[in-house]
Amino acid sequence: MPPLPALPGDLPFPVIVIQHMPAGFTKSFAERLDRSCQLTCKEAQEGERIEPGVLYVAPGGYHMTIERGIVRLNQDPPVWGVRPAADVTFKSVIEPYGPQSVVVVLTGMGCDGAEGARELKNVGATVIAESENTAVIYGMPKAVAEIGAATRILDIDAIPGAIVEAVEAKLSASTASTKPGKNLSRSKIA
């Protein structure tokens, strides 16, 4: 995944990765990412608090939601035939983090992520879809683009810079709108 190693290690928000992999493969995937990324990368665990600068990979065979900054895992029925499903995770962050969210949908089969991305975009999230030019399988990003859920459609090499740019813009907007004496937590961006 070329975009992940290019992200800075001091990214001021947590990164959540939903990869359609079966149980047993996501832990080694997270370990491989940890060796190649500047971010700390790990397989997410039930009950852990998400932290800025950490990348969490949803475990294979489990849907992952974020509730009040805490990872929750479940084995509810598959969505779009997959578990974990991006739509489940995306929908879990709408209320607490919606406008502060930066969502990226990369290459993949099917339409998982499109509905959740549209709902997040509707509350002010930035939604980036990989372009047809660079997607190995232009299914998931195409679904996002076709329903108008993408705020940007980019080649894969442009995505890391766009993520950082979107995060900086959201932090600046949040800081500018924060009243004196009110504490804004940077970990609120998912």
C-alpha cells in the first residue's frame, strides 16, 4: 500500500485500515506495515483507545467500530459479503468525528465503503477515492465516485499529500473555531 509508508509518523490523528482479509492474515499485515511505515502500526484490539500517530488494522473476521475513542470488535453478519467492512467502521465515526474525518477508499472489489463515505461526506468529511488510472481493481473507489461521495479522486501517489493537506485544513478550521479556554483534542480526527 504505497500511501501508508508516505504518511508522517507524527500525524496528529489515528489511522484506521479496513482490509478485506481473513482472520490470521491481518496481524502479519499490520506487522509488515509497521516495518515500512513511519506510523506505529498494529492490529486493533477490543477495548483499546485510538491514539494519534498510530495505524490500526481491523482484525480479519471482525467488524470494527469506534465508540468514544475506543475500538469495538464484533462478529455481526458480513456486510457486502465481507467482515471487516469499511461501511461499518465509517458509519461508527459519523456522529463523534464526522466533519473532522478524512476517508480514503483504495482499490478493491465491490462497493464496500461507498454508503459510509457518502454519509460522512454529507456531514463535512473529506472523502478521497483512488482514480481508475492507478487502482488495480476499480470497484470500491468507482462505487464511491459514482454515487458522488468523493470530494477528491486522485492517483495513488497523490493521496498521502492530500491526506496531510486535509488533516492540516481540518485542524486549522477546528482551532480557529475553538473558543479561548476550550480544549480541542487532536485525536478526534478519524
